[in-house]
Amino acid sequence: MAKKNVKTNVLDHSKAKIKLLNEYLKRYLNIITNDGYTERIKIFDLFCGEGIYEDGNEGSPLVIMRVVKDLHFINASKNNRIPPIDCHFNDLDASKVEKVKNIINEKSLHHFSYGKLDFSSNDYSDKIQQLSQELPKLRNQKAFIFIDPYGYKHIKASDFKILLSQDNVELLLFLPTQFMYRFDSNGTPESLKDFVEEMVDYKSWKDPNNVWEYVDQLKNAFRKYLGNKYFVDTFTIQKDPQTVFCLFFFCSHIRGFEKMLEAKWKIDVEQGKGWKYISNQDSLFLDQKTNPLEEKLMEFIKTGDRGNGDIYEFTLRCGFLPTHAVDVFDSLQKNAKLNVLDSNEEKARKGSFYISYKHYKNEKNKVKFKLI
Ligand SMILES: C[S@@+](CC[C@H](N)C(=O)[O-])C[C@H]1O[C@@H](n2cnc3c(N)ncnc32)[C@H](O)[C@@H]1O
């Protein structure tokens, strides 16, 4: 069988990548367009490619335009006015950008009432410089940036630090971690060393045993470098047992991060990797793998005074959703391992955990958790 051409056909990992982009954007735009505060949204696809692959599958620019168009239709049918959503597509190859422009036109994917649509064919590094200067000046506006290069050589964590510093930007980055891992274990090239060195001292970089460990190490390096103000997580796409690709997402706002995690878990569920919770308490088998969230939550509660707001943030930072924490707490409560106390130090009603963004924002300490 002829080998698929990576550059003109959508491979399976690219399909998963595009799907996550789609799932995330739907959620992100839904929240932002209705937050009563944002006056304009800007989407940037900095390595946009040619829009459609030879096999007919759609790439990132068309996925983005479809989400924007659908959102406008839904809101128009409800007479709901939403802020303009500007879309900007860039690729170094001007002929690809021209193709994207034509396809958006042919498929009627844009109308001026959605917001501005523009194109450029600049080098990513120049584009990032330009955005680092422009985005901080935006007031009451939000930006989403999709970064999908073939390699990693243009990518700099310091650029992200600048972009994220204004609290109005979210980033989705695709990195070919599989190749990076392979290079890393076969005499690391200077460019890869430089990429890592910007975040952590290369001397502390461990030799990973497999690509999963490599991805974890990179994620932790991003987290360490960017600091606690930002949220970073990954979505791994496994093509086959030996091949793993990875999307990294970066948010400065906890609510955006929750939406990103929801999109991630939704796709995981569809791929049969979703949340299957067997409590460590209920487990009859000592050798059964313990539930990582349960373990982490118990340790977290043990080591400090924890309110519902702390649990909400901690759960997300561990890459899990509030519903997962509720499952764990339901089980701990059922097994008489957890006390939940209200502000009067009285026992709260069974199952009242208040682990949500709403409570995080308004009633961080409505209840407190203690292990028994
Ligand atoms: C992985 S492809 C993008 C695929 C696209 N996001 C999609 O979903 O169909 C990477 C793209 O980066 C472009 N490119 C390569 N070097 C670049 C650079 N320095 N700046 C901007 N774009 C570049 C290539 O022309 C190519 O179209």
C-alpha cells in the first residue's frame, strides 16, 4: 500500500488534533461571547496550512470558520447579539494562504457580520513579535492562538510568557513530541537543547524511558517556567503504541482551563480512555492500580486547611474535572473517610461539596474538607 503523504493528507493524529481544536473552540467561544464583558474576540491560526487536504479533510482554518459561523447562526436564531469574532490566518507559504482565502469564499464560510477576516504570509517569529506588542494593548478583548508547526524550532516558551501575561490570551500548541523524544535519546540537537534550556537547566533534564515520560517532563518544564499564575496541560494523541503526539494548552484564566479540560475529557471518553472510577476504598485487590485523583486529593486535604475553592483549583491543576472530584468525595463520604463542614463547623448535607467555578468565584470556603 502506498505510504500516506503526511503533508497533504490528514493522518489520524491530525484528525484528533483538529477535533480537539473544534471541541475547545466551541466551548471557549460560547463562554466568551456570553460573559457580558468581552467586546471583541480575535482568533489567530499562525501555521494555517492550505485549508483542505488532498483527501478532502478540512484543516484548521476551515474548522475555525465553521465554529464561528455556527455560533453566529445559533445566536441569530435566538436574537442574541454576540461580539464580533475576527479571524486571522497566517502561513509562510503565500500560495497556501491564497488557497485558504479561496475555499472560505467558495464555501461561504464568512460574512462581514461575524467580524473581520484577514490573511498574511509572514514568518511565525515575526508574527509572534507583532502579537506580543499588539495583544497587551487590547481592552475588553480576548485572543485565542493556534500554533501548529511541522517542528519545534520556532517555538519559544519566553514568547508564550509574554503573550499570556495580559490574562486575555489562550494558546493551543501542537508539538511533534514523538520526534523530539527520538532526537533527545539519540544525541540531542542544539536546537532542542536550546528549546528546553530556556525553561529549565538542561543538566536537570532526565533521560526519559518512553515518550509519555518525555511529554510529562516537557509539561512540567512549561509549568515551572510559566509559574503558578498560568495553567498548562496536555492532550496526547496516540497513533500506535510507539507513536504519540501531543497538544499543549496554556491559559491564564481558570475557567478557560476548565473548558479546555472538558474538551479533552470528551474526546478521551469517545476513545474509550475516559474517567472510569473504582474507588481505592472499594477495591478488593491490593495490586489494583490506585486512582490517581483520589490519592492526590487525600494527600492535599491531609496537608492543609482545604475549602471547596481550593479543591476546585487543585482538581483542575491535576488535569481532572470537578465531576471527578465529586465522584471521589461521594465514595470517601460513603466509606466514612471524609467530613464536610460548613462555615459554622457543622456537618454539611451529604453530597454538598460546592466544587464549581461559580463557588470558586463567590464562595471559596462554603465548606471545608477533613479526612477521618
Ligand atoms: C502542520 S502544517 C499546518 C496545518 C494546518 N494547521 C492544518 O490544520 O491544516 C504547518 C504549516 O506551517 C507552514 N510554515 C512552515 N514554516 C513556517 C514559518 N516559519 N512561519 C509560518 N508558517 C510556516 C507550512 O507552510 C505549513 O503549511
